[in-house]
Amino acid sequence: MKSRIEQPARSGGKPQFDSLEAHLSSALQPVAPRPTFVQTLGQRLSSAPSVAVEIHPAAGRDWQLMLIAAAGVLSGVALIWLVKAFVLAYRRSKNLT
Amino acid sequence: MNLADFEEDAVLAQAMQGDVEAFGALYERYVGRIYNYIYYRTGSHPDAEDLTARVFFRALKHIGRYQPRGLPFSAWLYRIAHNLVANWHRDNSRRPEIPLDDGLWFHHPGDPPEASLLRSEEQEQLMRLIHKLPPDRQQLLILKFVEHLSNVEIGLIMGRTEGAIKSLYHRTLLALRNDIEKIEAAVMENLSQEENHELYEIED
């Protein structure tokens, strides 16, 4: 079988692609989408909310991280305060005795 | 105002402000082109429908932030379509073969059956070769042969100069022709081997 798609041809040192272009033109023909698909999609688009509020995926995580950090700082402060109170109470009790 | 005969910039401005009817006019203008582009990149009508819907929903979602930057609106839509098709290919990369729907091949009425078969075989072979090209080359061929756009228009869509498009087109045709010649050489070799085999059988 000798394909008719393209026979190499050169004119003035430049390759000619007329045959290949003709085959491409024949193979790549426009296709029409189904009218029902076009109509249905058009209806779906017109009923969709035109303004969408986007929430960045990281936004939720940022709040959680801040909350964890704040809780960590607070519990640290509370722990230091408790230790100090303990030490003070111990010293007082020792001084009294 | 008849939206069918609109000035694109004005309608685009309305669509960017949330006018659904204006977006609908843009949709009607470009749905066919985007569908064609996706269909020839995927080779499947159901996938083309699914991805076309995604393109327009994404466009609707982001049109408020659209910035023309001197490019036609279609360039933005094609860019969305291009990205979605790239994702589709990535997700389907394990599939060995791109499906080729029946509608892709065209029967020419009046042709004898064998001529039609030859033509469809050649076209099928050509389409398989096109699908093996890099995405930018496929996009160029689709925009040129399906959409009949000029090099300048293709350049605007693909973000390249007219000269770059001409060069890419030339290299694409050269690559296609080389691929075709390789296939032809393989077919000829097979044929000569078969002929030799038959000759030996006759001699025996």
C-alpha cells in the first residue's frame, strides 16, 4: 500500500505540504455539539449564581493554627503562674515553720 | 439590544459585572469553538461535553476578575480549555489509546466503498499521528484547520508572535510528514516480506 497522504516534494529547496495540508483539512472538519447539550448547558449557566465567593483552602487552616497557637501561649502562661504560685506557697510554709 | 449582533467588548464588560444574559451571549458565540477544540484534543464526544461544561462554569466563576491585556476573550477561554484538557490527559494517562468516536471520520457520499474505506483509514492514521504531537502543535492544527483562524489570531490565542506560529506550523508539518514516511516504509517492508514469503511457497 502506498499512502496518498504525502509524497515528499520540494520546490526551490523548500518542502511542499499541499497534499498533507489537503488531508489535514479533510480530516479536521468542524463538528457540531448536540443541540440539547448546548441548550441544557446554557440553561445551567444562566441559573448558576453569577458571583461566587471563593474561600481560600488555606483560610480554614490559618484560623485553626492561630487558635492552637493562642491556646498554647495561654496554657504556657497559666503553667508558669501556677509553678510560681506553688514555689511562693512552699517558701511561705517553710518560713512559717 | 440584540445580543446576537453585539460588540464583544461591551457585552464582556456587562458579563464581568454579573450580567447573566451577557455571559449567555458570549457562551452562544464560543461554545461551538471550545467544543471543537476539546473534541479534537480528546477524541470523545462525552468527554468534550463534560470538559466544555467545565470551561464555561469556570469562566462564569472567574469572569469578574478577567483582564483582557490586549488579548481576545476567546484566548482566555482556550487557555481554560487547554488547562482542563491537560488535566484530563494527565488523569487518563494510563489509558493506552485515545478513543476515536464514529463522528470523527467522514463518509463522502458517492464514493465507492473501497475509496471511502481507504480515505477513512488514512484519516484515522493521520488523526492518530496528530494525537501523538505535543499539545501546542495539536492546538495549532485545530485552530488552523477546524477554526480556520489566521496565524495572527492563533498567535494571540497561544501567546506567540505570528512568526513563531509560522515556524511552529512548518515544524509540525515536517514532523507529521516524517512520521507518515516512517509508517509507509514499515508498510512497504511488510509487503515485500509477504511477497517473498509467497514466492518461496510457490517455488516449494
